[in-house]
Amino acid sequence: MSHHPDPNASYLESPAGFWPWLKSWLFTLDHKRIGILYFLGIVFSFGLGGFFAMVIRIELLRPHGLMLTHTQYNQVFTLHGAVMVFLFIIPSIPATIGNFVLPLLLGAKDVAFPRLNLLSFYIYLLGAVLAIFSLFSGAVDTGWTFYTPYSTQTGTAVISMTLAAFVLGFSSILTGINFIVTIHKLRAPGMGWFRIPLFAWATYATSIIQILATPVLAITLVLLILERTLGLGIFDPALGGDPVLFQHFFWFYSHPAVYIMILPAMGVMSEIITTHAQKDIFGYRFVAFSSIAIAVISFLVWGHHMYVSGQSLYANMIFSVLTLLVAIPSAIKVFNWVATLYGGHIHWRVPFLYAMGFIFLFLIGGFTGIILALLSLDVHLHDTYFIVAHFHYVMVGGTVMAFVGALHHWWPKMFGRMYSENWARVAFVLVFLGFNLTFFVQFILGSKGMPRRYHNYLDQFQPLHAFSTFGSWVLGLGFIVMTVYLIHSAFRGKKAPANPWESRTLEWQTASPPTTGNFEGTPTVTGGPYDYPRAGAAAGRNGRPE
Amino acid sequence: MSQVPRKEHHAAHHFDDAVQERDAALLGMWLFIGQELLFFGGLAVLYIVMRLQHPGAFVEGSGHLSWKLGGLNTAFLVVSSMTLGLAIRSAKRDEAGKIVPFLGATFLLALSFLVVKGFEYSEKIHHGLVPGKWFSAIGADPSLHVFFGMYFATTGLHALHVLIGMGLLVWLMLRARRGHFHSGYQTPLDLVNLYWHTVELIWIFLFPALYLVS
Amino acid sequence: MESVKTQSLKYYFAVAASILVLVAAALAVHATMKGPVASALTLGLAGLQAVVVVLFSMGLRKEKGFNRLIFVASLMFLGFFIILTLADVLTRGDVAKDEEFNFSIKSPVKPLTGSNHTIDGHPPRHEGRAP
Ligand SMILES: [Cu+2]
């Protein structure tokens, strides 16, 4: 059944004929091909979630709605959230960039369990199919958080969507296990723990969360399905259950999940910044350990989503203090990236532009996060557009910026082609501007009292809502431009050299695109990952394979 | 030597050697056990909160369960864990003829566990103790259904794990018959062993938590 | 044929027997005692059985350091889950109870009384509602 490709040919090379070609992709065990398969699924999900986002923004042009009923509006924002969170952001960087780049970064031939890796992809696909089935079988309208008791009572398709999230969780757990074992066992000879590129550290921290938090989501969704179908009486107050307990369960996973989203993005930042500034990272160990610290703290703060849920005020206080702790490792990272830039040879290429965009937007997202962690302020801002703006600054301004930056950074490696630098700059400006136009006004809307998830609003909010909608069109245009030039590049782009950015990490020391076997022979590591020649110092003091 | 032909194992191409491959597999399994602990840990949190909120229902509900059947099931699982351990011991000692019988004994003990569980379930169904719209029992405590909701959710998910374990045991028996396991290679046996002990571990807590409440 | 070191048969019997003895002890506790102490004892005995399983059957006693760390870390995160959830469940509503004595921050605000949801006789406002 399985086709045995030549380890020294490009991984993109397939046997002749359509069916052998298709088979060589669908049964591939090559981590790079699996990364590309995920990439296709994730781009599709992003398009779907983005479509719902556009519908929401257009609907909000007018205070009393434009084209949707109340229920349809609830369904659209729920689907936007569920698709973007479970199908797009959570797997985005780990499953695509991680799968493709991680073994290369470590100098490995593959991930530890290639079959499990392919299985994770098919589980992801099954989850995606379930989610799309759910779309057409009475789309869910509970919000992506599935709060009880509403989710046990509404007539929309709760079960198929929660089942989809449950299945997607399995994919996430298996990927996490695979990555941790890969990082432990398959590093190239000479690559000690403190010579691992920082993206691998970030992936490691992410995998810890994926393995230890996702099972709690799984049990939560199983219990929700049982509560809805059988009426166990655990979350429904009418049956003697505790609906706030559902929120504890849900957020025990879903807050760490925010760090499943942002930690890989932070890892990407470290790679882009060191490469395009041609400089060693400032404070390697601090950056590495702050990833682990964020992963650990992320398990202790979930209650900040529940300040006004009826949770005990004492628990509120504890969660508020613990939440503020996350600011410390996050700030360490930002300071270290900025310090890395000092004295570097900065090339303002597109990946670097996205890295700068990330720092700027993540700062705003992070600082507003501190505001929301404070009990006294959150009570007023909770469930307003301030929250919406905050988490979009973290998730879109952070993760999506990093994902797109990573895509541009590793594009020449993934497809062996260059993209148009000029069009990529145009797209960056549109995305960055469009994002801020869309979401910055939402901070103002929220602080003026516009509640989130409402279909209709007071007339006085219309100018700001309209402004946000126009911004979303600029943002959408940016992504359309990006899609066009990237597709063009994949087929017609200029051939990429092996190492267009003169990076020092191992994935650039092999061909673009890499061979199926990744490296000729096993690379040996004799220095840190970012040993760039300092100004004035002699170049090439580490012995990397050329 | 035994009548079973010995089949040598070769490490996959992306590993340096068989030792690295085995270590990787065991590390992966321990990580998987970590996620199992959190999965059932969620049920433990639920149990604690529900028991705090409905103490009377738990005492009354536990009275409806038979500690004899529960204890019998505990014994089944404990002994099955032992026979599985003995299967690995036989593989390590190259006593290939004993591996399948020990695995078979483990399988039968697991099956006995499920049969007893089935009897318990049918009795509960008969007495109208299945939660939701089937619940027809009238207890002294108004939230008796919460206990049985917990009972069916936890033991049901545990039984599902037992069932998966039985599937794995069949797979191991098929491989053992073809001579895959010997002093040079027992990794799949070890992995299933860890999984099976996790299933035992969970039952060890479920038994007093559900059957021995007073 | 190379030979791998194995435990004696006695080892396997002893592990199983010690777990079964602990189970019997839990049943004895259940038969003779009542109340929260009995529950704590039976669950504590379950904990001991678990220790035997984890250390001797699963071999965590001799496992690699990192594999031990995974197990301990999983339990630690589960502990966080339990403790922080209980921090809410066990103290829910306590502030309203303690408020008068400890904080008095809410004293100028009087809770609403009466059966209808009106404030000073005015009906609730409905501005901004959808037509
Ligand atoms: Cu959070």
C-alpha cells in the first residue's frame, strides 16, 4: 500500500499519474506533507470562520439588523467562534508550522510517531466534517462556550458541534504527545536542551497544555452531551446540578487553550526576530523558561472568566491575583525580543514586519488583559465589546499575525518558491491597518457599554460599529491579496535558495524544499541555535552542515 | 525452545536504535496516561462537588449498590493486572508458549468484569434508577438521580476503557502467536500493561467512591 | 538466547495480594464504621492501593526521571483543578454573610425588597429594546 519515496528527492515529488499522486499524499507519513495537509484544512477553516465574521460585521452596520433573525445572528457568531477556535487557531501554528518545521529545527528525520501523526490529521478531518455537518443540521447558537443551562435546552445542533470539538481535542492531544516525545528523543547529536531553537521550547510548552488540559474539555463535552441527552442532573439547576461548575470545567481547558494559541506564536517570534535581525536572542534561558512558566500558570487562572458568574468572591480574588502573574513571563518575552533587536542587522522583510506587528498588537492585547484581570474593572467591562477587542488583539493581533509571519518566513522552505515581496508588503499594510480599524474602536464601544453578542444596539453606537465594519473590509481585502500572491508563488514563484534569510537554524541548512529524508546524513550541532557573527567578529565559528 | 517462531524486531528508520524507539514509545504512553488522569480527574472534581452539594443522595444511592459485586469486580481487575504482568514476564524469559494463555486469562477476567457490570446495570435499569426521563425510583433524597447520573457516567466511561483494553489484548494475542514478543522485544506488551494498570487504578478509586459511601 | 532480568513469580503474587488485602480492609471499614471518617478511610486505603499499583505494577519506582515527572505533574494539575474549584464551591455566598462584620462596603446599598421588580414604584426602563 505505502509508496516508498526516495529519501534524497524533494518531499513534494510524487509518482506520476493522478491516483498515485493522491495516494502518496493521503497515506503519507512524512511530517512535512502532513503539515501541508493540515495547512490546507486550516486555511479552509480560516476562510469559513472569516466568512462568518464578515456576516457579523455587515449585520451590525445597522442598529436593528440588516438581514438576519435574532437566532440566525446567534448562530453566526457561535459558528464564527467555534470554527475559528477549534478548527483554526488551536491547530494553526502547532499542526502546520510545527509539523513542518519542528523535526527540521531539531535535525530529526521525522516526528517520533509518524503513523500517529497521520492519524491525528484524519481525526482533525473527522472533527472538521462533524463541525460542517453541524452547520447544516441546525447550527448551534449557544456561543462557542456552550454554557449550560442554555446549551442543554436550545433546539439547535449542540451535540454535533460539541462532538466535533471533542474529536478535534483528540487530534490536539495526540499531536502534543508526538511533539514532546520528538523533542525529548530525536534531537540531533550535540543539541543539548539549551541549544534547541526557541520555537521548539514554545511547542514543548504548548504540548504540555494540549496533553493535560484538553482531556478536561473532552470530559466536559461528554458530560454536556450526557446532560443534554439523558439529563444526568449535574449542570442543570432544575435537576439539582450546578451550572457554574460547567464554567469551571469549560475554562479549566479553555483558558490554557488561549496559551495553546499564543505560545507557538511566541516561539515563531523568537525565530523570525533572530533571523531577520541576524542576532543571538537576548536571554535565551529566560525566553525558554518563560514559555514553561506561562504554560504552568495558565492552569491556575481560569476563574477570571467567571467574575460575574456567581462564583464566590473569595475565588474571584484568588483568580485575579493569579491572573496578574501571567503578565510577568509574557513581559519577559517582549522585553527580550526588543533587546534582541538592539545592535542587530535588521532586514525589514515581510516576516519581520509581521513580527513587529505582533509585538505592537500583543502589547495592546496584553495590557487590556491586565485591565480585565482586575476584579473592580472587569465587573464593568465583562461581556462588553471591550472583551471582544481584547481577545481579538491577542488572538488575531498575536496568533494570526505570527501565523502569517511564520508562513512567510518558512514559505520558501515549504514550497521552494519565493513570493512577491512588494505584494506581501501591501497585504501586510492592509491587514495591520484593517485589523486596528476593526478592533480598536471596539475598545471604545465596550467601555461605553455596548454588550457583546447582542444583535441590536442603541442608535448612538452606530458610527463606531460602522467604522469597525469598514475596517473589517480592509482586513478582508488584505487576506484576499495574500491568498492571490501566495497561490501565484506556489506555482509560478521564483525558485528559492536553500537559505534566503541567511538563518542559522538547521531547517535552512538543507535544500528548499527539503528532501524526504530531511538531511543528507545526520547533522551535528556544536553551538547555540542563533550564533550569528557579531559585528566585527569573524563569521562562521560554529560547525553546521553546509 | 518453544514451538512459536521468533520474529526479530527492527527499529523504524527515524530512530537511532531499538532502545531509543522503546524509550520514545514508553514516554509517549506515560504522556497518554497523564491525559487519562486529567480526563478521569474531571470526573473526580465533579464527584467531589456533587457529593458536597448532595451528601444525602450519595449515601442513599450507594446503599442501592452491591459492595459484593463491586468487590468481586475489583478482584477481577487486580488479578487480571497480575496475569498481564506474568505475560510480559514470560516474554522476557522467552517462554513464548505461556504468553498467549496469560493474555487470554487477562482477557477473560476483563470479560467477567463487564459481565458483572452488565448484571448490575440491568438491575439498576429494572429498578428505574437510570437518570433522566427513565428515572422512576422515588428516593428519600430528592436528588438521588444525581448520584446515579454520576454512577452511570463514571462506570460507563470506565467500562468503555475496559472494552478498549480487551481489544488491545486481542491484538497482543494475535501478535504473540506470530512470535513477535520475546526477550528482545516487548514494547507493545509494556504499553498495554501501562494502559491496563491505569484502568485498574481508576477502578480502585471508583469502588470506594461509589460503593462504600456511608 | 539473551536473557532479560525478570521478577520472581512471588513478586507478582505479593503485589496482587497486598492490593486485595487493602481492599478487604476497606470493606471491613465499610462494614464497621459510618460517616465521613469511614469515607476518608476507604478512600485513603484506595490511595494506598493506587500507590502499590503505580510503584510496583506500573514500575514507576524504577522509571526514568521524566516519566515520573509526567505522572506527578498530572496529579499536581489535577490538584490545582480540585483546590481552585473548591475555593469557589466551598465559599460561594460567604461574602454576603461576612460582609456586615468584615467589610461593610455594601452598607449604603440596601437590598431590594418586595415581590415586584420595581424601583421606587417606577416600572423597569425599556429603552434600547428592539422594535
Ligand atoms: Cu482566560
